[in-house]
Amino acid sequence: MNAALLDADAEAMLAKPASHLHLPTARLPLELVLWHLIAEWDVEARTPHWQDLLRASLAGFEERRSSP
């Protein structure tokens, strides 16, 4: 599912549909994407200790990351 603008007239002023817009963000660790999929989308975790594993991996994210 893609996002849509609440005001259809506003979307008409765009060069392409809102669903095709790229909204850049800061770097996002893969661990947070996985956490979101498991916690919010009911993706089955491969281990019952997934939260501990992701927390441990996230702990060093700032040290491991390259430029923003």
C-alpha cells in the first residue's frame, strides 16, 4: 500500500502521483526495520530472543555507521 494525499487537488499539482514520491530520511538501521516488521506486521521472528539480538546489534550502530 502506498501513501496518498488527503487533498486530491494538491496531488494534481505534483509532477507525479504521491505514491511515486521519494521521501529521503536519515540512515535507518536495518535492525529497526526488522523490529518494525516483527512488532507491527506480525512477521514471524526466527528466535524468541529477537528483541535482545536486535538491541545488542543496535547498541553499536552509531559507531559502525558511515557518514549520514
